[in-house]
Amino acid sequence: MRVAEQGGEIVSADSRQVYRDMDIATAKPTPEERRGVPHHMIDVTDPGERYDVARYQREARAVLADLAARGVRATVVGGTGLYVRALLDGLDLASVPGDAEIRAELEREAQHYGGGALHERLRGLDPEAAARVDPRNVRRLVRYLEVALIAGSVSALWRGGEPVAARRIGLRPPREVLARRIEQRVREMVARGVLEETSRLLERGVDPRLPSMSGHGYPHWIRHLRGELDLESAIALTVRDTKAYSRRQMTWFRRDPLVVWCDPTVDDALALALRAA
């Protein structure tokens, strides 16, 4: 609510909050919070659709342009490093993190079918990128396909646009506080009905293999609903995965020299941001 006191609006940079009807598992702001201050880039697509970083970059930058035109302060909030990078810095190929499993599968495909098959696959995903790479250059084909499967597009990264000026504040609470809060949050999700939320998504026919269903505990809630996992095990695995994700977040954002770090248990992050503005 303190953002509203400053006359600002919030732009989410969360890769899962873009999906409608996935509220509890993604820890979306409550309806009351959203009535108190406008939020953007939340509930913009259905969970059955594929949503990529290139689309996020295009839509979120349009939001920033609109807020700037209206003289409204934008506060970008969220921890999906690739989305933050796309929005504020533009993107380049080197900035997209790799995925060892995807890369290994593509390399096996190349060995079995040859570079021509990879090139045709890339052509189907991103014709512009395919036109820039020789079908005999298997190493580059593998990287382009890896990026396309992660980010949705290779060519969009070549057109990332100019950086957006922003003050960057990172929250770094003590590890024990973060670990305790993660476990508390997961148990709160169960109490609020995350199992019912997951069940409704499955009943609607949302494929568990889609990117929308890949994070925030959904794979474990699904296994529990199928009788493959008891509830405490599902909770423990979700806590484990969330802690691992928080470590990856810190690794990503520590590489950004512009981030000013603060401990939210003792510091006022918003006041720090306002002083820096």
C-alpha cells in the first residue's frame, strides 16, 4: 500500500503470476491489495497458453511507457531474473541461462538425426534465427534451440531495445529468516486451498507438462492428488524446491552491480528506494 501513498503503480516481473487462476501457488497479491494500488502484468494469459519472455518484454515495456506518459511512478516487483533483465536491460543471447537437460536432449537429437533436423525445428520456432545459422553448425543450432525453448524466441533477443533507467533494490534477509518464511508460506498455501486450485486446473484440462505448471509446487501437489505422494512429503519437496529457487535468484541478481542490497528485517526498502530516486 505504501507504493500507492507515493502515487505509484506496480509492474509485476513474475513469470508465473502472468497466468490466470493460478493465485495461491504463485502468491499473487490479494484482491484487497490490488484494489489499493494498481498492479500490471498479472493475469494476462491462460495457464493452457505458452507465454515467453519476448512477449513479456513487449507488453511490460508498453505498460512502462504508458505510466511514464501519465507521470506515474512505476515500481517493478518480482524475482524472475530473466523477466527483470528483459524489461530493464533489454536482452542478448548471452544473458539467457542455459538448461543442461534441454541441451543434452538436443545434442542427442543432433547425433541421431543430424543438424538438418535441428535446423528445421528451429525454422518452425523462429524462422529469422534459422536464417542466420548454417545447418552444419550444430553447436550454434543447439544453443539457438535451447534459447528458443527457454525464452520463446532467439530473434527477439536481438531486438531487445534500449535499457530502462531504474533504481534497483534487492532484499536479502538472513538465511534462517528466509528459510523459516518459505516453509511458513508453503503451509499457508495448503491452508488457503492450493490443492483445490491445482485440482481445478487439472479438471479444466491444463496439461501438467506446460510451463505454467512447472513451478511453485504444482508438480508435487499433482502427485499428491494422484495418490503418489503423501501431503507432508509434497510440502517438504515444495519447500526444498523453493529454497533452491531462492538460491538461484540470489546467484542471478548478485551479478547485477546496480543492485543496492538491504535486509528487510531491519531496513525500510521503500524508503531506501525513494532516497535513491
